[in-house]
Amino acid sequence: MKDPLKTGFEHRLEAAAAAKKALVEKLRPKPTVVDPAHDERAANKAAELAAMRSDRTAARIAAREAAMAAALLLETQALDAKRGERRERKSLSKAEAKAKRDARYAARKARR
């Protein structure tokens, strides 16, 4: 008697081998497809990155220069304040010296 559904041992072995082969084919790495616009996108990305880096560098330099200018301004203001105090002290000393001198002259005139 013939097996109409072919469920015999040989058929099952062939089916198992075919399934195993299909599984191996499914797991086999596929050949890569290179996108034609890949180089263009890579160049655009590199250009954007370079522009961003230059912008950040320029911003960093500008911030550093602004900080240096602010520090210089504060230093100049402090120096000007010190000079003003010194001038004031000198003018007070001169005024005190003049007052002493005037007092001596007045004492001399009073003795005569």
C-alpha cells in the first residue's frame, strides 16, 4: 500500500533537512546595500559638525574676551579708586600742612 500523504520516514527526514536549511538561510548575513546618498549625507554631517565646532569655538573665545575685558575694567576702576583716595589724602595732608604753617606764621606775628 502506498502512502498518499507521504508521511514516511524519508519524507520526514527531507522535510527536517529543508527546514534546517531554511533556518540557516534566514540567519545568514544578507549582503549590504550601499545607499547612493550615503557619501553626500556624510559630507553634509561633517560640514555641519565643523560649523558647529567653529561656532562653539568662536563663542568660547568671545566669552573669554568679554571676561578679560570685564576683569580689566574692574582692575582699572579699582586702580582709579586707589588713586582718588591717594589724591584726597595728599590734598588733606597739604591742607593740614598749610594750616600748621599758617598757625606758625600767626604765632610769629603775635610775638612781634
